[in-house]
Amino acid sequence: MGLTAKSPLTALTECVEGVRRILAGDTVDAEGNQFVFRSVPATHRPDQDVPILTGVLGPKSLRLSGRIADGTVMSVLSGTRYLEVALEQIGAGMAESGRTEHAVPTFALFSVATDSKAARAAVRPTLAVYLVAVGPHNPLTAPYSYNDHLAELIGERSRRRPCGPRDARQVGRRTRRRGDPDEVAERITALGSAGATSVVLSSVNPATRTRGLELLASSLPGR
């Protein structure tokens, strides 16, 4: 629609500041570079503070999120190494504004089976679609040093035809996802150790979601 912000950081700042004022009960009149508020009130003002979380990826945006927001929602492609890198930037932003708390809910593609290989196979197509969507040389996969290879795989496919499900699976085969209950429990624990304040499981197969949760629960006691 031609609405991409010329300065994403300015747009994010204007949005967060404007929404925060509205939620606090102010009638907002403001004209920024990206957002215009003309006598905007909260029709139904919340009776408690509403945390504002952003969904950003790059280092500058993460630092800004740490400075002005109450939390940052992490992508399903966020591995432990990315979380550690992201939290360094978020922490720097928090220090600039004197903030001491920041929520980091982290989404994770979820596939569990007693057969680890089957669980990994089930998650690859969905994982690969996300990789193709974010494209090569993105902040999420940069800490793992395979962006150049990702670019090669995506570029090779797109030169012949647009990437489809089969092509996405080819990219997905270069990824690793553990899938038996103990391995998934360890993975969730690792995300928490890397800084996730909560882990949101996003099932790749709704039909097996309940069974997967039951299998996972059997591995969680004592952790």
C-alpha cells in the first residue's frame, strides 16, 4: 500500500508513545512523521496498566524496544544464540531509560513424537516457509553463520521458479529441530536459560497437538 515507514525507529517510537498515552486515559493530539492522532481517546479505558510489547528483529530496533517498551515478542525462528544477542541490545536500551523489567515471550514451532525423526520431518516444511519469508541475511539466522548458504538455496530456487512448498522443504532440510519429548523439554529449558521469560508453543500440526503436549508433560516433572 506504499505505507512503509521511511524511518522504522521513528514510526515505532511514535506508535508506542501514542498508544501508551491513550491507554493512560489521555486524549491525544499529535502529528508525527508516520502517525497522526487527532483528539483520540480510549473509548474504554483499561482499569489496569497494559504492557506494550513490540515485535522487532534488528539490533537498533531491539535496543529501542528495550528503551521504550515493556517487552519484545520473539519470532518462532529465535534460537538460543539469537536470544542472547537480542537481549544484549534490549539490555542496552533498558539501561538508557532506567528500565529494570522487560518481558521476552518467545514463540517456538512445536512438534513432538516418540519418534524424533518423524517429529523433525513434520516441522521442516513450516520452518522452511518462515526461512523463505524472512529471506537471507536476516538478523534471526545471522548468529548461526549460514545466511550465505541460505541465500544460495533460496536464490537457486527462485531463479527457476517462485519458491513453493517443495522448495521450502529443501531449505528446511538444512535446519535441525529435536522432536522426542525429552529433547523438546531440553529445548524449552534452553530457551529459558537464554533469556526467554516464557515459551509459546506453536504447533505445526493441530491434529497431533494434544498428544504432543501430553508427551511433553511426561518429560517435564522435576525440571
